[in-house]
Amino acid sequence: MRHKRNLKTILLCGVAIMLCRIVLALTICRKCGHEVPDGSEQCVNCGEPVARRQIVPQAEPVKQKATPPAVETLAEVFLKELYAKAQACQADKPGLAYAYYQNVFAVLRLIEADELSRNVGEAVMRNMGLCRKALCVGKVPCRICKGTGKYKVDVGKVSGTKNLKFVDGVQCKHCSGLGYNMAHLTVERIKMNVLQGRQAFEQHMMVENYRRLGRAFIPEELFNALSLRQRVMVMTGIAAPCRSCQYTGLESCAECRGTGWEKCPAENCKDGIVEDSKQRSGGSTIKQKRLNSDLQNVCGMCQGWGEIPCRACQGSTCTICKKCGGTGEGVRCTKCQGAGLNNCNRCAGTGEYKGAKCDKCAGEGVLICTSCKGEGTVSR
């Protein structure tokens, strides 16, 4: 019985709701109370003008554009300045430009991730790669003419002694008379280029009175607006360099000892000349006439130079750094796992101590890692 009463009550409520909706949808004459058909301007019973309700569409709420915080605004202004300086010196000073791009990458972490910030980040990474390539290539003295740009001949048949001389007026074929070739530099030269660029960058930033934040530099106004967590975000943006390779990711080749060349492995090849023509090396020999001499058998493997590019490093004088695996960066800090922060040991990361704000961490709940000094990586 109780179930039937509840069901009847539910049905009556539903019918009442439907009737209310129908009544509200009807237009009733205020004078006589009769229903006015849809579309009529006056009551058909008494002729009273009908005042219909006007449905005013609700205006959509205007979405107010969020005002960017002060930190992002200051960071964007500073990024434009840094990026312009990096591009200006990228062609002739790749070491300095590389240091600028590192700073740009670190400050970019303060800006909220969107399409624009991603495009800037990709451009920075691409330009950093170009700078690293430019740092590895330079003018290397020609090994054939010893940097003189002159043609080398053996005048032993004339003077009766083994003697090599450089002929004036005849260009060296290997370097076209320039005395140098554009080739891969040695690891020591590359590291010097990187360190010189870093030193010049730090001097420029200190002259302009920027605040140091780890290995990055930011304006004083931006520094004061950052929280502890934001400062560590900037600091972890530039990793500490590998102590062995200093950001280069390279080490000297152990096979050629950093020269990029090795002795010709062909049999019976002595200084590029095959003494026994019956035992050919390199698949063939080249007949060449020397000054006041008969034809001699020049080694076909080394083309008469007596040495070939190192097969271990392909003539680049270097291989991948074994300590950092070619990244050029230090190892991740094991105490903070690369975050640069640790939980406050007084408030256990809550930011409160005994019902009040923790005075040790200023309510942040975290402290800068004492092992990596907030950089997230250490040079070892």
C-alpha cells in the first residue's frame, strides 16, 4: 500500500509540473482571463491589447584576458634582449653566442608553455647545435707544406743528401697555397674556444650589472620578483659542465693522440714511396717523376704522403667523451635527483612549524640542495 501511494504521489507531481509549464507557455488576457492565440495582438474576446513577454537573450560572459604576471612580463623582455645579442654574434663569435643561448634557455623556463615558447625553445636548441659545430671547425696548418703554402720536393738527388725543401712560386696542392685547411680542431682548441666564449659572456653580463643565479644571469628586478622555486628553475636550466670535456662532449683520440693522422699501413710504404714495386700496396702504385730522378712508385693508399687520416676518429682528432657520454654536462646530483631542491628538514616540506610559518624555509617547504647548490648537476 505504501509503495502504491508513493507511486501515485510521483505521478501527480509530474502532471502538476507539466501543467505549470503549459500554463507558463500560454498568453492570458489581463482583462477577461481568456487565452490569446499565438500571433494575435489583442484578445479575441474583449479586444484588449496583449502585452507579450519579450525574451531577452542572455549575453555570453566576456572572457577577460588574464594579465600576465610580473615574472613572465619581465622574463619575456629579457629574453628578447638576450636572443638578439646571441644572433648578432653567432656568425663570428660562436662561443659567446653559445653562452647567450644557454642563458636564454634557462630564463625560458619561467614562461608558461605555449606554442610561442615552444617555437623559441626549438630555435634556441637548433642555434646551440650550430654554435657547437662552428666551435669544432677552424683553420688547421697544412701537414704537407707545414703551413708555408709552398710545394715540397726532395732534392736529395741534387745535393747528395736526404733533404726536403719548399719551392718558391709553386703552390702546395693540398692547401692551394693557403698554408692551412678548414678541418676539425683538436679537443684542447675546442675547449679553449668554449671557455673564452663563456668568459666573455660573464664579463658582458657583469658590466651590465645583472645578478648571477647559478650559471645564469638575470636583471635585478626579475631576481627580486622570483620565488625560491623559480630561482632554482633558472639555475637548473644551465647544467654544470663535464670537468673532463667542458661542454664539448669530446676527448682526444687515443689512436692518433689527437693528430687526426696515422702512419700509412701499406706494406713497403716508406714516406709515401713503395720501394719494392712487385709488392703493391693499396691496390695500385702511381708512377711519378721527381726532380733529377727516374720514375718512382708512389703509394696508392696514402698518395705519397706517408700517412692517412686516422681510422679510429675519421681524421677528426677526437672521440666521444667517456665520462659524460658525449653530453658535455656534469652528472645529476644524487641528493636532490637533479631538482636542485630538498624538503625542509624542520617543517618536513609543509611550510609550517608549530602552527606558524617555518622561518627556516620562509614557508616554501623546500631548501636549496647543499650538494649541487641548486644547479641539479655537479662536475665530477
